[in-house]
Amino acid sequence: MSSTKIFLKSSDDKTFEIDETAARASETLKNIIDGGCLDGVIPLPNVSSNILPKVIEYCKKHGGDNGSSKKIANGGVDKDKEILPDYDEEEDKREKVRVDELKKWEEEYMDFDQQVLYDLMLAANYLHIKGLLDLTVEKAASMIRGRTPDQIRENFNINSDFTPEEEEEMILIEDEWDDEWAFD
Amino acid sequence: MEQGGTTDLFDLPECCIVDILSRICTSPRDACRLSVVSSFFRSAADSDSIWERFLPFDMQLILSSSVSHSLLNFSSKKEQFLHLCDNPLLIDNGTKTFTLEKCSGKKCFMIRAKELCIVWGDRPMDWNWPSLPESRFSEVAELVDSCLLDFHYKTETRLLSPNTTYVVYLVFKLTALAYGLENESVQILVKLADGGRSEQGVVRRVRLQRSVERKWEGELPEETKVSKRRWRSKFPFRGWRLPLSRQEDRVPTILEYIRYPSSWGTTLSRSWGVPMVTGSNPKERGDGWMEIEMGEFFNERGEYGVDIILMDPTTGHGKSGLIIQGMELRPKVNQ
């Protein structure tokens, strides 16, 4: 079963190959496979050829291994393991190394510009790849977190689209909250 | 997504935007700051899914004990939140009010003066219970003329926000003819009744009334210092002790006060064996009332009560003109 190949066709008609086990990291693809509607090539009209390899790379790393990203979220500790009678310390160590390695991989994997980030998030959302969606959403959040409204506008290339009256009101809101903070 | 076109933040599905913003907005302040970026950010940051996380989880329980029922009709969670920050909600048969602290969304309560066990509070010559239009409650406590200023209260912490340091404030005002409150003789103790697990805290010595000749912040003129010392020597109450409660970890009852009048001269610091510090001065609240910090405590899970005691051991002279609205419990900011 692990050798079964699936073909994915991007929005610009390029075909990519992926193992079935890896493809199962995507809920959407998994449903198509399990539904038996597999007809050679699966068309993905929402994913372009410059993003699809990136998605496949993620699936290959995580395919058939749904627990890994969860383990990262838990700080590398799998709680269920502790109640197992044949708990193996060596195994646990190996697991930690694996999780650390995965974290490092994810860091390198996520090194791209904003444009790719949005497209990848859209693809992850469309293909229902929870781990990838989580990574991209967190990266977007980290680009906004702790920044002033002006910095956010600059970062995301946004022009304030408020009318002059609204602008006035916005400044008031901003001041009010800043005052409240300063007062503390 | 158009092939060759560029994707913007605005093109992301709503669920992704809400997910992104909910990771950033850990407080109402964060959400309000984001809402000023652009109209797109505003509609996302104002959404119910962001704001409902700032309302306390036991909101329904609190609303159900509300006296009024005007709180059911709000167009959004944000509107409800902001309303609860600025409009105290009378709860528990009008004995308390509930508000939310704007920056953190934590719970604040004010307890009405009627709930405090004021010694001689039932003697009309000493205390009067008028109703004032500017008070949240139907009655306030007015010190008419008494040589005794002494009350205690035990509050439960079940309804307070967990893992939060709360500060207790006395909310009061003074009449134009107030007197007898200008000395730094009022002693206040706020103590978590956790059987000695936490630190015992300190007794705060405060002055409720600004004296005529100087400002709060100003230095004490030498003259005043001398006369104050001389005045004190006339009232040798300070060394007196309360026999029953001295070693015991509890608040003396009114009955004990009556049975052992010497307790009127004791100091809280001695009877509780805790140090005494000079507390801060009263501040204007912006609602026509003054407030003074009484003390603070850390509420972990709401399992312990809190004893709050206020007394003036200089019982020899008359005091008048203090109007107490109640005591407010608010989360300490910047913790």
C-alpha cells in the first residue's frame, strides 16, 4: 500500500507525484482516496505549481505520522506513554531527538516570504492539512504580535482605509487604550 | 487564487484570519489596537469569536444574579464587554456591583457599605444610612459623630478571577464639615484567611482627610509634627492589647470589643503581629468619590476568604463626615 503513487495536478496543469501514505496527511486527499473516486490524477484547481511541491514536501515529512506535530505542541512529551507498562526510556530519548529534529526541519521549511505564506495557508486550508495550517497561521500571527498599528500597516503594506471622520475616531480609541496603559 | 496574481492577507478565508487574530489578541487591549489598523482588521478584531474569550467563563452565573435584566440585548460580544466595563451591574440583591477591568477583562466587585460590620453602625447618633444619587447602592454609611471608627468584613473569593492579585479599595467621600480624620491614625489590614500559608501582610496606616494647611504630597511642617506628637501623648492607648484575639488567627468579634473595651486602644499591628507601614493617600476616582488602597491579596483558585479590618485606635476624639459607599476589589494592574 505504501508504494501506491497518487498524481496531483496543479491549477496550471502541472502534475506532481506523491506516495499515498504521504497524501493521507491531507484530510481532503484522504477522503478522495477512501471514497474510491481515484481516477488517475487528482486535480487541485486552487493550488498552483509553485506551492504544490512545498505542500508535498510537508506531507512527505508528516505523512503516515499524524502524531508528530501534536507531540511538538505538547513540548515533545507524549502523555499516553507514561501509563504504558512497557515504557522505554531509550525509546523516549530517541523520540525527543526525533521531535527536536522535526522542529529544526520546520524552522527551515517555514523560511519564505509573505506571498508564499498566504498561498501555503490557502492550500493547507483547502487540503485540510491541520499541522501545516497551524504552522502558517502561527507564522502570520508572529508577524503581527507586539507591533504597533503603524508597524503592522507597514509590514503588510496596508493603507488605512478609514474616512477622515473614522480616522479621528480611531486615533481616539488608540489614545484611550494607550492612556489606560500609561495610567497603570 | 489567480494564477500569476498575488495573494493578500485580505484573500485569506475568514476562519484563518480569526485563527491568526485569536493567537495575537490575548487581551481586549490587543484587539482594540488591531482594530485601528484598517477596516479589514477592524471587522475581524471586533468579531464575537475574539471577544467572547474576554468575557468571564461564569458570565451567565453572574448575569443570573443581576437585579436588572437589561443585559440580554447586545448586538455584539464587544459591545457587551465594553458595557460591563463602564456600567456597574447590581448583583446579589443589590449588595454588590460587578464590572470588568478593561485592559485584562478580569472581574471587579464593589461591596456595599451596609455589608460591612461597622461597630456602632446601628446607633443613629453615630452612623446614618442615607441614600445618595451618586452611589451605586441604595444606602451609604455616613459617620455622623462617633469616637469609634471600626469595621470588619470577610469576603469570599469564589467569584474572583483566578491567579490574580486583587487590591482592595475603600470608596468614600468626605463632607465639607468632616473632622477628626486628618491624622495618620486609621489602620487597615487585608489578609487572606488561608491558615497562615501565605505571607501575613502588613497593616497600613493611612490618613483619610487632607489637613487644612498642607497637600497630600507635601512635607509635614515641623510645627505639625511636634503638635502631633504632643497630642498623641495624651492618649496612651497604643500599648493596649486585645486579650482574646491576640494570638489567634481571626478577627475579633463585636462582642469581644464590647466585653474588652481595651481593644479599642490596641493597634492592629500588635494584635496580629505584623509590621505596620504608611499607606498611600486617597485618590480621586473620577466618579465623584475618593478611594484609598486598603491592601492586596493573591487569589489562586478562590478557595479562601479574605479578612478586611479597618480601625482607628485613637478613640478619644470625635470623628465625623466620612461617607462610605463600599469596598472595591480590583485586579492589580501590571502584574
